[in-house]
Amino acid sequence: MIKILKYNEVANEDIFARVVPDFDVTAIVSDIIANVRQNGDKALFEYCEKFDKAKLNELAVTKEELNEAMTLVEPEFLEVLKKAAANIRKFHEKQVRHGFIINDENGIVTGQKVIPIDRAGLYVPGGTAAYPSTVLMNAIPAKIAGCRQVVIVTPPSDDGKINPAILAAANIAGVDKIFKVGGAQAVAALAYGTETVPKVDKIVGPGNAFVAEAKRQVFGQVSIDMIAGPSEILVVADGKSNPRFVAADLLSQAEHDKLASAVLVTDCEQLAKAVSDELERQIPLLERAEIARASIDNNGKIIVADNLKTVIEIANEIAPEHLELCVDNPFDFLDGIRHAGSIFMGRYCPEALGDYLSGANHTLPTSGTAKFSSPLSVDDFVKKTQYTYYTEEALSRVASDIDRFARKEGLTAHAKSATVRFED
């Protein structure tokens, strides 16, 4: 049963405690990365057989397999994929940045260019699970940014095939290449390249603890989006909220993973008890009841505060991945939310809207990192470079300033590089 905690009546460490996985995969992942670096495709084939129980002849998904997938996915779901893709494009096209130029002094030009990264690698969980939504959320911003090549790695099922829904989503999103490889070995392949899998400039996308640790270890060799922890939802709800709705929303994340975190923060003790009762009623009805039960019992909590102002303060301190504002006038509270990956506003805006259809990205900061990081966006697939141009006359006007500044820092060669041009 979910814990009910009264704010200011229990220790803050209980209120703000986070889920910490109790296993360390650092050494295992390090060995996998080293093996892939040394043995390339050979290591990937071996890991695929070992972990995915699939004996492959080739790693790349063929055009024939892609075409076949489009025929295997029911037409109604293809239409849903296309609708979701259109919403994602509409949202992310607003994020496109442009360079600038400053030319308001004689002989001086400064500016900044915004340049897409050449090659993006997208990790998509697969095997027994299928997450076509992850394909759309990661690939579409990369394509909008203008990446020259977007590639996907995803583990196959034991028959050596990729779930048709994933391939259909990749086709709709315009992905360039798809490879049948998952786990830490897939991250290693993207980071260092193999005979078949190209080396990329950035790796994005969610995964299990092995994938997250592999991303951590290859960071610096390539860029990554974030180190994602277990999924989280925090629901802010007042006394008018429907406990059935709130319980269902909490379970929408609890069913992800036994380590997932579902939290309700409310100013109404009666709602807290009603939601607890609803969770007990709804959990046995779920297909993933065992997972949801473990998540709710071990990591779930209901926090009761005296007023909504304090509720919002608690939410900001937790800085959740997903935050629902189940109140009458959610826009009145929007400015008060400073730390959240994605905010869902009103009583008819479940977090699942963001997972699939609204267009806002669902790759979000977890574990409190929303205090300093952002959802995946077009910005993740571009880099910026700056440029400066001075004429001889323009440099002459500031050479003495450069000289003085450089000498203050003890860097006389810096100073000389400016003044030497005017010594004669």
C-alpha cells in the first residue's frame, strides 16, 4: 500500500527521498565496451545471441524488412503514428534556432552559426517491448535539426526481427539506418563504430541500467542527451480532484518499472485516503500489476501539506520528470512551477498525452535533474560556432586594450600577438 506522509510531521529525508538502484553494473559495462571496441561486429553478433537469443546473419535492417513492417502494422495504428508525428513536428519546428550577425561598428563583424551535428544515434528499447513513440520523439527533432544521418539501434526479438511498429515509426520519421543491436554493446558501437554500425556524434534515447551506464562511460568520446533514471510522475491535486483519475495517472508510470516513482502531493487528507483506496482497487486490474504493485509499495508516496502554496514548493524541490497540475485553473500555477521535465495542466491532461500524442517531447530529465536540464529538443542535435572579423583599423583601436588585459593575466605572448602588427 502507498505511504501517506504529512509534511512537517515526518522527516524531510522521507518526503524527498529518491529511488536509488541497489546494483552496480559499471564493471560489466566497461568489459562490454572494451570488447566491442576491440572486436567490432563479431562482439555484437555474440552479444545478440547471448542476451537477445537471436542468431543474426546481418546487423542492418534491410529495405525489404522495412517494407514488410509497413504491411504488418494495422492501418489504424499507422494513422495514429502519422498523427503523432505531425504533432511532434509542429511542436519541434518552433524550436529551430538561427544564427546572428553583429555589424554595428566600422570594420568589426561578429556572429554565431547554428550547425546540425553530422550523425545522431538513437537508442530505442526493444525485444519483448516495443516503443515506437520513442522513435518519433528522438528521430523527428534530429531530422528537423538537419542531421545528415540519423541511425537507430534497437534489440531484436529472439527470431531476429525488429517489432514492426518500431520499423513503421522509423519509416514515418525518416530514419536513415536501423541496426539490430541493443544494450551497452549498442551504445559502444555507436560511440566507437564497427564494420557495420557507423560512429555517431551524439547518442540519445532511454534504456535500462546497462544502457544508462554505457552512455555515462562513452560520454566525452561522443555527446549524450542525459543519464536517465527510473520514470517518475508527481501529481499536484486539490480536494476537488477525482481520486479515480489521480490513481490511474499515478499507475501510468508505476507500470513502467519496479523502480518507477509515483507521487501525489495534495492539500486534502480526504483525497489522499481516497486515492490510496483507488490504487488498491485498480492495481489488480492491470496487466502489469506485479510491476505496478512493487513500484507503489516501495517507491510511491502521498504527501499531504497544509495548502497549495506549500504543495507547489514541495513539487519544485522534487523536480519530477512528469508533473500534473490537477486543479481548476492550472495556468494560475504555471509560473510557480520552476523545476519539472514536462507539465500537464488541468484535470483532463493525463501524462500519457505527452508520451504519445500532444507533440511535446517525452524524453525528459529524471532524478531531480529537471532543476538544471531540459527535455530533448532540436537544440540537442545542433551545435554553435562563433566567428569574429576585424579590419586593420579596427584592431588598431583595441590593440592596447588587449595588451593591457593580457599582461594583467601574465600572458605576454597574447599581448604581443596584438601589438606586433603595429610595431612598424
